[in-house]
Amino acid sequence: MVISLIAALSRNRVIGRNNDLPWKLPDDMKYFMDTTMGNSVIMGRKNYDSLPPKFKPLPKRTNIVVTRQKNFKAPGCQVVHSFFDAVTVARQTGDQEVFNIGGAELFKLGMNVTNKMYLTEIDAIIEGDVYFPEFDRSVWKETSRRHHPADDRHQFAFDFVVYDRLS
């Protein structure tokens, strides 16, 4: 099973503000949906809490929520208490790929076992309070990059970039 990470981040590595995304990029949301559809997704409790009620759980995916709260309930989701427990649950689904969808703490916890990263690199400096972790670019190879210009629906230009871990 491939362990992947998917995130959108600004040039200054911001991924969130006030438990929400600090941008509106509809094509990035579509990319997220299309890329993760039919696979398991691992998310932190705060990330789960930030989802609009109509997207809980994320449809057509096995939703796995990681939390330290012992009695936390997330209807329609598997609740676990560590990132590695989440990976174990994902392996049991038989999915070819599992996606770590964050937040920052889960990205950091999972970085060393991640095989592939799908990053939407937003061409802007954006204020926020949650950051994507620093990572050693020398252990990653960019295998795909697709540019999306700013337009009437997207305030910022961005690139969809795929990185594979070097062996």
C-alpha cells in the first residue's frame, strides 16, 4: 500500500488559519476529491471538526480520525489514537493508497513513512496559524507539475505537484 500525503500550502508553508483554509480554490478542492476518492483518508480530529457537516464523513472514502480523546465519536468514521493505528486500519481495507490529509501534526508524524506527496503549491504569501512541516527536498523527486493560473474563481495561481520519495 502506498502511503501518500495531500495538502495545499502557500509559499510560506501556511496550510490553515482559525481551523479553516485561508483561501478559496475550487479547482484544488476538486483535485483533492478526485485524487483521494475510493481510498482511505487519515485526518486529525481538528481537521475532522473543520469539515462542513455535509462532508462528514468524506464520501466514498474510508475516513480514519486520529485523536487523543478517548471517547471521541465521529459517525461513519473509524476513530484511532495514533497515526500508525490509522495506517493499520487503512491496510485492512485493501486500498491501494492511503492519504494523510493532515493537519500539521499528522503531516509531521507521517512524513518519514510517506511514499508520495501531492502538494498544491500556492504562489502567494498567506497569513495563517498552521504550517506544513519542513521537509528534506533531497529525498524527493518531482514527478509531475501542472500549473493553474489565477482567474475569476481563484485568487491565486498555484501548481499541482507530485513528489515521489527516492529509494
